[in-house]
Amino acid sequence: MTDFGSIRREFVSLPSPTQARAGTGGHPCQGLYWTPPGDRPKTAIIATHYNVDFAEHYIAPYFAARGLGFLGWNTRYRGAEDLFTLEHALIDIAVGLKWLKETARVDRIVLLGNSGGGSLMGAYQSEAQTGALAKSAHGRTEEALADLPKADLYISLNAHPGRPDVLTNWMDASAADETDPVATDASLDPFNAENGPPYSAEFIARYRAAQRTRNQKVTDWVKDELARLNAAGIPDRIFPFFRTWADLRFMDPAIDPSERPCPACYAGNPAFANRGPYGIGRNNTLRTWLSMWSLETSQCRGEPHLAKITMPALVIQSLSDTGVFPSDAKIIFNALASSDKTLEFLPGAHYFEDNPAHRDRVADLMAAWIARH
């Protein structure tokens, strides 16, 4: 087992080009830099999520114990998913990369896209290479987006294909009224025993189509509501989103087979979790929906960005993951433009929390792959 006794941690707290230090003293960009004892590491990993705090990421000490630096980095949106906009998140990630280059003095940087962070880190590298978002931005935002340092390697670890994709795949297609968490179309209810599990091919196709329709209906309403509010001089508003623990794969192990327990989701029993207030996308501003969750408008979908990534890439998927599935890893792998890419399936849960040996194994795999490159 890995020995973590001599690992060092440094708190890093910095302003962003598009958001200064708060009046209370906090900076928008914060994280922990994990390093081994002795000489400074020449290679460092950076991991960031849309809203989850990655400063104390479980894999950080494993990398440090193997002689690598690890920056668990947070943007201004940690814990504030309802306010997310991609452009400013990318600018905040760049603050972390610049710190690694200029202050930590590393020579090589590895982007680690873990869980929801997979598509976010893919979007970062894509923007650093192409400047696509910068072309439609203005002022300080445009300048900052045009100055994103590129990374050297990309690792996808138990990652979702994209933010709109995971929400749509998880959302309850039977939700009949966005303002009422009770209203349900029984013919589409995945928890109605008459529909399954097991679910028929016909039901699966109808359910998946209804999920996409639900996403588009919300997008259409958001556009209309934003126009209505803006005409009245109101820039935005918050709205709730219900029932997002209803991916058919949570209940039917025959769909996208793996070693996962079933029924199960990250919040426990999906039949219970789906009725509760906890879940992805549960609150949004109108602009956040368009930026993060809409299938039509969001730039947080992994495939278009991964198609621009030509650096060496490693895709890893654990087989007992209850929220990311083998087909997701294959989508990511196939989307990557790199000619040097590897796909690995390993035992373990989403964060490999089910067995410490699983964390050692995945850390060994990633460290060896980084060393070869």
C-alpha cells in the first residue's frame, strides 16, 4: 500500500483575470498542490470539476507518492453550479496552469478529467488550441481566453461524455410538468413495474427520445423566458429542475453491462433518490442552463472538444461504476483525435473507494503512462 506520510501540501489562492479577490478576502481560484519530499517535480497533474471541490482529490497523494505534483484546483464555481458559465471556468483553470509553470516551475502538465471534469478539461485544451470561444467574447474575457496555456497530456478517468449528455441520460423522461415534481406520465415511468426492468428495446428507445425532448423543451422555455426578462430589464433568474436519478442503466444491468451493483446510483436507491431534492442540475440560472445543460446550445459536450485534442491521451473506466458506463468510455476514446491513445478498463467503483488496492492500481497505471510520455 502507498505510504503518504511525507507528502507535502501547499494552499494556492489566486485572483482570476475576470474576477478579483472578494471583499471578505477569498480568491475565486483555490486549490492544494500536493508534492513529494525532496526536489520539485518536473511533471504535474491538474484536476478541476464544474462544481465539486477537487482540492483534496482522493488521487492527489497517490500521484505525489509516485514523484509527481498534483494541483487539485477549483474555479469560482465550486459549490455554485447554478451560476456556471464555461468561459470564466476555463479562464480560472488557466490560472492554475500558469501557477504550475511560473511558480511551481514544472516542465510538463497533465490534464486529468475525472468524472464530470472530463468534458471540462477537454473543453479547456480545445479552447487553448483553437480560441473558438474567444472569438465571440469581449474585453477582459476575450483577452483571457486568448491566453490559455496548453497542456501536454490528457487523461480521462471515469468521465462522463459531457454535461448535457449526462443530465439527459439521467433525467426522468416521465416528468410531465417542470413546475410539479409529482406529475408523471405512467407510460414512461421507469419505476412503474409494468414498464420494467428489464426494459424492452421499444421502451428504451421511447424513453431515450423522451429524455431528449425534455431537454429541448426546457431549452425552448429558457430562451423565451430570458427574452421576456431581458425586455423588462431583468438579466436572469433561478429555476429548479426535478428528478435526475432515472437513467435506465441504474435499474437494468442488462443495458450497458458491467460489474456494477444494480439497482444503484451515486445517491443510493434510484427510486428514492429520484424523488428527492439532491441531484445534478437541481438549480440553474437561465444562462447557466444554456451554457452547461442544453443539448442544443451548451459547449460542455465532450465530443466536439475531444475531436480537437491530438496530444497523447489515456482513457480509464472502472467496471463497478454506477454512474459512468463502458459505452461512455468508448465514446470518449473514439472522439479523441489523438493517434496515441489508450483505453483501459479496471476493477473498482467510481472513485475506487471500494478497495484501497484499486486506487494503487489506477495510480500505478497513470504514473507509468505519464512516465512513458
